[in-house]
Amino acid sequence: MTDRHPNPDSVKFIINVSAMEGSFSRSNKTDRHPHTNAAKAALNMMTRTSAQDYQQSNIYMVSVDTGWINDENPIEKAMKSMITRDFQ
């Protein structure tokens, strides 16, 4: 980055935390948590459509998926859910 930007301190980042719930390519959508699905889909689209504009000002916008995290269920229930819902 220093070759492109003489002052690395002028480079900024926006990191949006998204999830698979916001992906239209996900094959097994359910009727659970439609508000989360909508919010994450909107965040993904905002990132996709705004990133190029921000880049002109040395601001880099990306979306990341933290992966599946479950601290609410016993391991047996969590593993079954992981398999049946195709969590990666």
C-alpha cells in the first residue's frame, strides 16, 4: 500500500460485519429471522455499491462473515443444527 499511498495514515477502512443470512445464493432459506436476513442483505448491497466510491478517497470498504458462533445450545443440539442448516 505504501507504493500507492505515500502516506499510509491517509488510508482508512470500513469493515462491515455481515453473515450468510444476507446472501441470496444461500439455498436453504427459512422463515426464521427475516429481519436479520433483510438487514444483512442490505448491508451486503451497501458495501457492494459504495466500496468503489469510497476507494477514490482512500477508504476501503469490505464485508466479512465471522462464521457460525453458537454459545446458546448444548454441543449435541448445536452439531445437529449445524448439519441440518448447512452451516460451514
